[in-house]
Amino acid sequence: MMSTTSPGQPLPTVEDAWARIGAWLAEHAPLSRARLRPPASPEEIADAERRLGVTFHPELVASLRCHDGVELDDGAPVFALNGPFAGVAAIVENTLFLRSVGEDVDDLYDDEDDSELNAYWRHEWLLITHGVAWDAQDGLFLTCRPGDDYGRVGDYFNEDAPSFSDWASLRAAVSAFADALERRLPVGGRVPLAVDGKLIWEEATRTVKAGPTSLLDLAAQTPEPEPRPVRPRPEPPRNGAYATIGFAGPRTPRPRQPDLVLAEGVSAEQLLLRAGVVGRESVRERTHAQARLSAASLWAASRPLVRAGHCGDWGFLTQSAGADQLTRPEVLRRLARDTRVVALTKHGPEVRITVYDKGLPYAEGAHDRLVSSPREDYVRLPDGTEAQSIGVDPWPGSTAAYADLLDGLRSAYGIDFDLARALDEPLISGLVLPVLEDIPEWSCRPAPEVRDFDLGALVERTPAPRLRTAMAAQLRRLAAETGLDAYAEVTGTLETVERGETPELTEDGALDLRMRTLAAEAAAARPALEPSWRRERDAPELPATREDFEAWQLRVGAADALRRFLQLPLPVAAASVLYRRLSVEWRSELAQDLAM
């Protein structure tokens, strides 16, 4: 963000901008105002210049003569994600550190290219803010290098190349700071707020696209691709000669070793339902090859596709394409609800046997097996360098382990499974509406603070019924912000919650299916974030944009907050609701809801 001063008006001086910053903080955030340090002395600045061997830019001197940075303590006034301004001692310390790091990477750049940014860290650059973590990992730098860029402000981040910011000078940056405080203007997507006497920066209220493009609706109108015709091998001419151009030797085809789950006494149709296949629209017989073709098309909208069949007394599922489903504990629990299941899965170097019984991992994993093999498609050349072999199996050890474990099913469980037949035969199959992920255990603990808000104190001083009523109102606001209130299943649940009741989120119920559908919409739109060069050559063109994906993702987050409200203790659920609120005014709205 640049200063909002009119183009026809000169920028305020550094001294004027700092006076405005101090005045705003004194009125609205006195605790942060108290963290501004007194001016640096001319002697301190001169000593720093001698130690660094650099003459400070006049605007930096003027800034330090206003305030020698800030006290790095609770309530320190920060400049959005750029962090607090550094004092003389910190500028020296951080600059010397970054110079020492830069000495090891100078040879990565072409010495003949003398452009300002063609370096990890230049001798004449000074780190003038402490960054997000209040250390030398990132922040704003000022260049004191003579030339066209003299006095410019840049962005430094230790895992990225340095770049110049929108501020042409420190004077412009400090002026933008003052403008942001006085007029609540965004800097780097965040706006300043005064809360409990402190300056904080909140993400600006987001604009959510109304009616995002539904790729699932589009998929329902898209025909499933037909199987590709098998091309007959050319017959040699009866007369004359011909030549075949190709590889000198046959290329070994990659082994077909899909994820496989076997369930004792469960039919193929029931396995599809338990795996998450909803409705009959996508259910039909497909071969493994046809399933892979269909799952990669717009018709599938990035949903996984599973196939089911029988093997003696066992039903089985294989997954041909899409995000992994048969390794997920949420899915294995459903598949093993009233029976025993054995899962054989392969992912790169790892092959795993997992056994579930009556919905739980069997005997604490006593029958589980894991085999991991080294990668073997890299070879060392005589000169000591490594090269990758193309067209070979990178993990032959895991390939062999998969085959061994598959054979072992016969002796361990009496399952004589013919993998080739299961892949080549048409089997009943369908698209999966993925089941909801388990709520991570680490996120089920009470959070004492959310977005610089003392949630722990609120919970302690607020009677549970009043807190619950306020959080129900916050849920209603969140649903309106994100568009989640467009669905009858959600509004009906919110109305029940507002009456003081706690409806149950039932598996495969209307609300559960709506939440799963929203997650599937977000997953289908996610490829819109990828640049074209990172997509598969045959990947379908999607009419979705980044705005579509973000809208769906925000609805998924709001649905997750509702789910937590229904299933977790109120203090834990409250943290999720408040964390996901979009309006920058959520604190004042919460105060209103608590007063009702």
C-alpha cells in the first residue's frame, strides 16, 4: 500500500507522519503509545554508521530522531505484517547478521549483473523493521546504496528473493502508516484496530463471491467419457519391407497395484454406500482402465471413484483414481462398522496392511504390517553425479512387497484374490462424496486467545447459557458472511441451535451430506489455483476461478465451525467460530450478542 496523500500534494515529512502516529496511538491505543522509544541521539546514530560502514539515509536518521524503534513487549505498535520498527541497536545487529549469512550465497549471482536486487543481502541494505516474528527472518529494508534506488524500501523474507515494496521511500512508508491509523486503511490486506488500549491489525473484511460456480452441477450435465477404442496392431505388408521405429528395448509397464480393501460378509453394493457413494447417478460397471479415464474427466469433478466386487465370502473395494480414500481411518471405520476389513495400500515406497474389526483398528495394530523400500531409479555415474533412469519402477522393493502381501492374504485370511481379474473385469463402481474428516485432536483443546482476543477470560466470566446464545448468534453472522445460509439444512440447524437445542449431526443425514458436498465443491475448484504449466496435459479446462475456490473454501470453514459447535465443548467451539468470522467488526458484534 502506498500513501493516500493526493498526487498533487507533497508527502508529509517523516517527523509529521510520526507525530500523527503518536497522536492516534495516544488517543486510541495508549498502551502501544507507551512502547514507542525516545529519540536516538546523534552520537548513537553516528556510532552505528561507523560500525556498519554505511551512511544512513536522511529519512532514516529523521525517523530514528523521532523514535529509536519500539519496545519489543506486549502491545508494541507494529506496522501490519512488517512488524515493529527497529531501533539503532537492532538495525546494527540484524544487518550484521544478514551480511554474515549473505557471504555464503554471494556466488549464486552473476557478478556482472549489478542490479540492486541481484543479491541475497547487500552491504548497503539496512533491516529497519523486525518482521512478523520480531527477528531477522523478515521485514522491511532500506537501501543506502548510491544510485537510482537510493532510499527505496524493500521487502525481505529469508526464503524468497528480496523485492522492492510499493513505497518509494521511508517517508512514504511512515506516511502510509499514519494514513492507515487515521482512516482505517488496509496495509498488506490488514486494517488497524485499537483493542483494549493496544494496536492490532486484523485481516480486512473479505468480499465473498456470491453464487460461486458449481463444478458439481456442471459435472452433472457433462457426459461420462466413453472407453477409448483399442487400436489394432498394424498388419505387415504382404510385399516389400517395412521398419518400426521405437525404443531399442521394451519398456516395462508399471505394475497395477491399486489400493484394496476387503470386508468379510459385506456385499459390493453395501461397500459402495459405506465408502461414500451417494445416489445411483454415477453407479455402473466399469473396468479399472475405464474408471481411471472417467475419474480424470470433468464428469467426475475431482471426486474419487471406487469399484466393488466379490471374492468368496469377502466383498472388496479398489480405488482407481482421485484423492486417497481407502487409507483414511474415517472410511475404514465405516467399512468395518459390523465386520472385519483388511486394507492393502501402496504409496510410493510404502506398502501397508491395516486390519479393522467392528469399526476399530484390530488388536492395537497387531496384524498391521508396513514395508518401506528405498528408491532405486537413480544411478551414480562415473563422474560422481546422479542421473534418473526413465521408464523404470522407482520402488521395485515396494512393488514386490505388495505382491507378497497380496499372496499372504490366502494364508492369513483364506482370501484367494485375483488382482488381474479384478482390474480387467467390469465391476460395479461409483463416484465418492468423501466423508468428513475427523476433527484433529490437537484442535479440540480450549484456546485461551483468538485473534488477540482474550477468549479464556470471556469464558470464565460469562454464564454458559449466555455464552451459548452469543455463539449461536455469531454462527448466524458467519453463515451470512460466507453464504452458508443459502442451504435449508444449515438454516434449519441454526434455528434449532438458537432455540437452545443441540441437534445431532448424523452420518449420511441431510446436514452431513451438505457439508460433504461443500467440501467436494472446494476440492473440485482447487485446480483453479494451479498455473497451467503445473496441470496434467490431459486435464480438463475448468470454468472456475480463484474467487470460486475461495468462496467454497470459506463455506467449508463455516460448516466446520457449525460442526464443532454441535460436537465439541462450547469453549472449544467458540474459538473456531470467532476465528472464522470475516467482518472486521466482529468484536463489537460479539459485545452486542453478549448483551442480548
